[in-house]
Amino acid sequence: MNGMHSQEDRALRQLWGLGAPAARGPKARWSLGELASASVELADELGLDGISLSRVAERLGMTTTGVYRYVGSKAELIELMVDAAIGDPPPIPGEDWQQRCRAWTSLLAARYAEHPWLCDVAPTRMPTQPRAYAWIDALVGALADHAGTDALRLALLLDSLVRTYATLEAGLRDATPAPWLGEAVAARYPRLATTAQQDVSDALLELDFAVDVVLRGVQ
């Protein structure tokens, strides 16, 4: 781009501290972090579908045009929101690498529980936010005493498990299964008669089971 930064990546470059050029005009009233925080609060209230540049502008008392001084599109705004919502990873506790992997997963799951709309942000590429890489870096540190493990791939796998079971938890919370379904499954598929009655309503317990399976495979 002949040395010029596109509008689309200007905000992300600022997150990374790469010194993207400031927008023209008077000094911005709000910081990029304050814009992201206000958008996260709005998504916590309305869900991801409720986010629009005009609503964010209204929340901050500015015009929609003013929001474009910070971000070039809603898609870019959502990337900033994800960075703000997952935040910085805390210290990862645990006496061995497996305990630390479980702790890492539980801590990330807590962020998803705090901001359920994160499940609706479909990953389409490798992460672009610095805090996403901070979480990956934290897992790399958690695996420092377990040589030979591809920490990046394991982080992406565990992240996908967190996303899957956070989505399941939201679905279980918002919908009640049909009372007749268990009997119908057992009648048509006798081998599933027992599993049809199995209680899988605790998504966190199911996440723990999935993580244990993955860690046994890694070991």
C-alpha cells in the first residue's frame, strides 16, 4: 500500500502499538480502549446482533461519522471488542503442565461466560488481536516443562473446545429440550437408550471431560 496504512487496519495497528497515523481533525474525545469497552458493554446487554456503529455512537454521545475516526467498519470494531473482552490472561496456576492446561482452559471459559456473545464471533482466520496471542503465549509458558508439544495447535484446539461448550451452555440456558425426545431416541436407537438419559446439562463438566481426553492424547 505504498507505506500507507488502510483504514481497515488502523485501529488494530494501534492495539499492537505500531503507531498508526492519527485521524485528521480535532483530538478524539474518547480513546480506542474506551470505544472498545463501551461496545463490549453494549454487546453484553444486547448481544452481538445488537451492535452497530450508530448504537455505539449513541452510547458515547457522538455521531456515527465520529466512530469512523476510530474504526473503518463493524468487523474491525468487533475485533477490538474481542480483544477487550478476553482481556489479559492472569497467571496460570498448577503444579504440572496438565494442571496448568486445565487452569488455562477454565480461565478462558470464565471470560466466555462473562461475555456470551464471544461465541457468536465466528473465527475465519488466525487471531489478529494482541490479547489473543497473550493467551496463546500464556499456554506456551504453561507447557514449558513438557517438550515436544505444539503449543499453538493445542491452544487453538482448547480455545475451540471452550467456544463449543460455551455455546452449548448458552443453548441449555435458553432452551428446554422436549420431554418426549429421550424416549423417542431410546425407542429408535436402542443402543443409545442409556445415553439418551445421560445428564449433560452441566457444560463446564462436559468441557472438563473433553479437555481430559485431549490431554491424555497429548501425553
